[in-house]
Amino acid sequence: MKYCEQTTRGHEINQRTNGACLSSINEVIEKDDSTKTNLIFERDVIVINLDEAEKVISRGQQCKPSKSMDICFGLTNKEFNLSILLVEFRFNYRNMKNLDKSELDGKLQGSKKLLGESISIKDEYIFIFQKGLQQQAKSRLQRMNPRVPSNYVVMNIYELKNKYFD
């Protein structure tokens, strides 16, 4: 499955937020990456900024924002099956001991609740780390107790781009 701008823009969350949650992927990465070395996407790659969507919706409901993954975007395949992929950026992580399963689970559940069920959410959740820390992150997730599910996938930004955008 590959990135689909039409599916991304067409998701119901965009109507609920009047499009306020649509961002370029580089804009979201730039906020999370203090080194600015991961800005590898074309400027026109549009994603749903879930943190922004959560702010807008919780403000309208007058409640505290829930935790959420950083972004999501639509995917499609040759048979026009649609789904949404959830992605969390962890570029500034240096100490893998700070990774917490309940925090990751909370972000995932908050994102699923926010997105609803209009389009299925891909059963693979992507966590992006700096290329040099990727192996440490994978090892940490595998050693967590209780263990994280195998569908929590650690990648670097280049792998994400190659798998879903090229």
C-alpha cells in the first residue's frame, strides 16, 4: 500500500476540524526534529497532524486533549483498498529507557478514538527514530515487560519514505 493524498484529505477528521489538521509532513517533522536532518519529503506531501486535530476537537468539546500519535495518512493499493497509517516521530529520543509502553499504547488508543471508524486503521503502527538509534529502539521495544505487540514497528524516516511514498 502507498500514500494516497485523496484518502488523506477525504478523511472525516478534516471536515470535523475544517481542514485545520492538514499539514505538510515536513512541517510536522520540523517541529519534532531539532537537527532538521529529516526533512526529506517533497513539500506537497499532505498528512493529518493528529496533535492539531486533537487540539481543535477537544477545544470544541471543552475537554482536555488526549494523547495521540503525531500524524496519519491515507494508503491505497491497486485494488483501491483504503486504510490509514498511524506514525509517531521520536527524533529527539536519546535514552531508550524513557520509552514507556503505556504512553505508546495511550497515544495509539487516543488516535484511534479521534479518527473513528470511517476508514480502517492499518494494523501496523510506525515509530520513527533517528537512523543511528533505530536498533536501540527496536531492542528496547522487544525487551519491554509487558512486551509491546509485534505490530509496533520501528523505522527510520528513509524507510518510511521508501515503503509508503516511493
